[in-house]
Amino acid sequence: MDLIADILLVAGSFGAAIYCYVLATRLKKFTTLESGMGGAIAVLSAQVDEMIAALAKARGAATGSAESLEALTARGEDVARRLELLVASLHDLPEPKPPARPPEPEPADEEKRLRFVRRRPARDTVEAAE
């Protein structure tokens, strides 16, 4: 009975050793940086870092644009208020009277100049340059 227990114990330990060897080789293939999963993880990690930097830049640009837009909006509202006051104050002004001008005398017949207008005849034919 002791002999059978020893044989089973040796067989179990030998099986466990083979199992550990297979796991170790798979783990080495998994963690290689060039071709295995480790390379993919390294690439993805670098991409995540780049995306975080790009997101920080975009956030900074958006914050700057928002602040600029708020300042321009406030300035526009201030100018609109001023224009409203100016237009309201223009309604209070009286209408200006046109200046009284004496009518200009018409030139005498002798002073009138005759005007000659020359017109070119319409061309019926069009020549094309070759």
C-alpha cells in the first residue's frame, strides 16, 4: 500500500511539474514585447498617454475660447445698451428744417449747349480669330 501511495505521489508531482513548465512557456510568450501581448499592452499604454495629452490641450483651448467668447459677449451687450440709449436720445431731438435756398435760375436759351451723340451701328457679323 505504501508503494502504491508513493507511485501516485511521484506521478502527481511529475504532472504538476509538466503543468508548471507549460504555464511558464505560455507566460513568456504572453509577456514578450515584440510579438506577444506585452507589445500590444505597451502600444496601447503609449496611445493612452498621447490621448491624455491631446485631451488636456483640447480642454485648455476650449477653456480659452469660452473665456474669450464670454468677454466678447459682455462687450457686445454693453455696446448694444449704449446704442439703445443713443437711439432713444435721437427720438427726443426736433426734426431739422431744410435750409431755405433760392431756386436757381434756368440758363437762357443762348447759354444752353447742344449735345451731339454718336452711335455706332450694330455689327451683324462676328468674326472669329483662328
